[in-house]
Amino acid sequence: MPRVSTLSDTSTWLPLDGLAPGFDANKAPVSGDLDGREFVLRDDDGPVFTRDGAEPAETFLVDDGLYYVQLHPGDAREAVSLFLDVRDGRALVVTTRIGEAGTPRVTQEFRPATIDGIDVRGEPMAPSTALIGRRVLWVYSEQHAYEHLYLSPHWYTWQCLAGPERGLADTDENTVYRVRPGIHVFTWREKVIPCASVTVADHRDARRLRSHGVLFGLDASGEKTTHFTFGAHGRLLSTTVHPGHLDPAES
């Protein structure tokens, strides 16, 4: 695949389907623990989502009793990511939608919920500022590596260190939810390439971070959808601590 020669010319940037080959090398094994199980998720307003276990999906074990389920959208322009804590009865539903226009073109909705039939304990899955100030290296394969700098509740910066996008960098929208202590759902929405990502990352060991996720958006034609899951190994490179009155987490 040819290297991007003019880094500032975003018209030459790699489309989402061009990134896919080999990007899933560090994906975790799919888990069958939830096969055949039905889950009814609800919030204070009523049912949020029901999973009957028959939909095409991939399930990944994140931690003891904590699962990430990525439903396959087929040709639909909407993809659903589920985070199910079957130990604590908590859940988070993230819906990613490809719009007709706008910046970003791909948007996301977040619905914390509880799981019917499981005693609920602990804190709800909720927005978090815990990652702000961290600079993290993520390795997706022997050929793909990126660093993330988590800037604020709304923004993060990424830079490609290895792979077909090497040398590219940008600052895009992000949203972070805490699902358990040290484990966070991290999502982003790109403004140049029409795509968005949903990931869940275990930050408890700074030298051995682990993430699982999905990218969803449009291919080079701008008409067909691209959807693929992946995984990454990471490590904390540094942490910036701002003076209290200038702390982006307080903005």
C-alpha cells in the first residue's frame, strides 16, 4: 500500500477499509461464555435493549464477569456495542450511527443500564475524566502502532507511529465511561475519515494495558459500510498533571 506523501492533504488519507487488513492481529479470542443467553437491559425510563443471543456478534472477556459484545450491523448504518457486567448487574449500550452529513459524520449515543435478573451493586457505568493527561502507546499488530493523548472530556490527539498511516495525526472528539475501577470504555469520532470507534481498555497495570474494540464507518466509495473488531496491547508513556485551576478535567 503506498505511503501518504502529503500529510497535510487530508484527501490522500487512507479510507477506513484500507486500514483494516492486519489491524486485528492483536484481537483477543472470542468468548462463548454468553452464547444462548438473553439479556434485558433497562434504565429508569424502561427497557433500553434486549439481546436474544441469536444476533451475529463477537463477545470478548474483559475482566471477571465483564464482557464486551459487538453486534454485527450487516449493511445497516447503525452498530451496537454492549458492555455487560454479569457480576454487578450493570451495563452500557453504545450506539454508533452514520449520518447523511455533519462533522463528525458518525455519531454515538450512550445508555447506562442495569441487567434484569441480576442483583445490582457497585457504581453505575458513568462518564469519567480519569484518563485525562495520560499519553498511551497502543500496538495493534507488528505493523500498526499509535499513541493517544487524552486532552479533555471532549478531545484526544492520536498519532500513527507505525503502519500505513505513519506520520498522520489529528485531534478528534472522544467520550470516556468508567465501567469498573481502572477499566474504561473509550470512544472516538473522526472528522476527516467518516468513522468512529468503540473500545474498552484496562488501565490497571500501566505497563500492560489491554484493549478491545471496533471501527465502524464508510469505505473509500463513501457508500458502503466498513466494520471490523480489533485488539491492542499498550503501555503508559507519561502523565501530565495540570495545576488545579487549569485542569481540563474541571472544564
